Amino acid sequence: ILLYGETGSGKGLFARALHNASRRAGRNFVTVNCAAIPHDLIESELFGYRPGAFTGAATSGFKGRLMEANAGTLFLDEIGDMPVALQTRLLQVLSEREFTPVGATKPVVLDVAVISATLHDLPARVRNGQFREDLFFRLSGATLTLPALRQRTDRVALIRQVVAEEAWRAGQPLTLGDEAMQLLLAYCWPGNLRELRHALRFAVALADDTDDVLALRHLPPLFHAM
């Protein structure tokens, strides 16, 4: 499954929900951020290595994310940022359903569900030579696009839900005032759900013990300039 969506739109949460709803729910859900791992380490991070496989390797070796996800789900976040050379190796693993850790001589059989996510236009990256076409088709058995927060029709319910969650964590019975709600609904939310939660967590933190309603003055400074 390939998930598209802007940053903060909930791709990781949606991927975990898919895992929890599957027959693999009791198995590991392993996340690999393809944009965060240094390019010279990503192969050993994914495939693992045997003791003494290379200079600086851990004496006990490293299992690798693929082995951790075996029988479960592997979530490849920011797949569009994976180096082209490693795309070839990943395609081989997905095609053959086995891989060989660095320094090993015998392959490991792999049984894993793969969910990928990106904020990039992968077909455009394929056309530009930045992403392998065959890997794109291998990953996109089903393609889903998560809407941006500004596009969602359930924004009021989402905002109220996040307020309730953050208020509960803070131990304060807070609700959101009408003026603050209207301002939040008018905002474009480039950071989507992640930005929404941070903004409301800030508002709850600013409320004192005498407050029971979150007002405009509780919102982050960004909203005061609107």
C-alpha cells in the first residue's frame, strides 16, 4: 500500500491503523524513515549485518529493520527520498521475498507486509529518473491519498477531539471558545494534524487554573497576527 499526503497529515497513524486492522496486528510494526537515515548506513539499517561484517560494526551484529518486521508490517516513511542505489536492493527483496544481511552467506526468508508513504509526486520522480519505475509499481498495489486538514469536512470534530485529549492530559476541564474555533477553521494549516496538535497543546499549557474556555489569547503568537 502506498500512502500520499502532506507532512503532518497522519500517514504514519493511518499506516499503523491498517496494521492493527490486519491479521498481522499481533506482530511487529516497524517504521523506517528513509529520509532520516544517513545514506551510508541505510543498507545496514534495513538488512542488518553479522558480527565483524565491516570496520566499526557492533560485535554482536545487528538484526536490521527487515528482520524486526518479519511476519509483521514494514512502514517505509518518506520512500520518495530513498537513494536510487538502495531502491534496486529493495526491489530485489520485495520480488524474491528474501535478503542476505551484510556479511552473511545464507539468505533470510521474508514474510512482511509493506506500507510506504511519501509527500512527493512519485510518478513525477519516476519521469525525472529519481525513482525506479518497477519499484513504484511494486509498492503501489493500492494507492491512497490522505487529505490535508484544510480539505477535511470534519475539522470541527477533529479540533474538539484534540482539545479534549490535550485538556485531559493536562488535567483541566477545558473547552474551545467560539472565536478561537472560527480562527482555527480559517487557518490554512500547512503542518496539518501535527501542527494542530502542537497549537492546541500550547493553548492548553497557557490556560491557568481559573480558565475553563480556551480563548484567542491562549493561541500561539502566529494566530494573533491573522
